[in-house]
Amino acid sequence: MKDKIDDISKITKELISSIGEDLNREGLEKTPLRVAKAWDYFTQGYSANIDEIINGAIFDEECNDMVVVRDIEFFSMCEHHMIPFFGKAHVGYIPNGKVIGLSKIPRIIDMFSRRLQVQERLTHQVADTIKDSLDPIGVAVVMEGRHLCMQMRGVAKQNSFATTSAMLGQFRKSRETRAEFLSFIGK
């Protein structure tokens, strides 16, 4: 980890100097180290392990009604501009004899969001991981994000949101199931 922090600090010094700032200015003296530590945190999803995250929290349960966890806050870094995007995720699944500890769903989102990402891939990675971990009857994931790359540069639209979805199994096959999920999340 020390090598990673040192490398990012060095790159940050070069960036600060390249944009015309004085690295010796009081407010910037410790910035390269702070940036390196921040990027280490922002990208900790690369070193995360799904088995460690779930940690055995899958339980046999004769439940076949929809389970929904909504309004899960997330943040990520756009892989095209390395600028943040953030928002809320909503996850639903229909158990097939197994349920997962509810706190594991936000942890799965964190694992994938703390990487350089696009929201479309992130949405499907969450859905696919829940599908692979539980083998449920269906999985639905809807993510709503604000992208600073759209708000701060380029088109510069401050009030825009991007919504992505992944519907697997019963959520893809049945309009009624999908509608029930969307009503739970207020869409």
C-alpha cells in the first residue's frame, strides 16, 4: 500500500505543477498525500473479495416474497473523466430458498462502486453478483446517479440524473413483478 500511496502522491505533484500551481504554497504542501489516501479509499473495490463481504451471511429461508432494499447511497468515479458520480441504488430479489443478510447488499454495491466505473456496468455487476450468490427467482437493480462530469464540464447540466436498471429472471419476464418492484421504490 505504501508504494501505491507514494506513486499517487508523485503523480499528484506532477498534476499540481502542470496546471500551474505552486507545490510549496501552504495549502498544497500536504495535498499530494491527502489525494493519494483519498484515491486509495475511492478504489478499494479492486481489492475487495465477494466471499469476505458476504462472510457466510446467506441463510436458508422458505421465503418467496420480494425483498427490497432501497435508497442505498453510493459514490463512484467515472472511468471516462475520473470525476465522481453518486446517487441511490434500489435492489430487489425474490428468494429461492435462500436470503442474504440485508447489510450485505450495500456492501456489494460499495465493492463495485469503489472502482473506476460507468453506471451501466455497475448496475449489472450488482445484479449479477446477487444472482450468482443466491440463485434467486429474480433480481432487480435500479440506480439513479448524478454525474459531475455532466454537471461540471461538457454539457454542464446541473440537475440531470441518469437512471439505469438491470432486471433478471422473474423481473424481466413478468410486467407485474417489475411493476411491484418499481412501486416499492417509488418509480
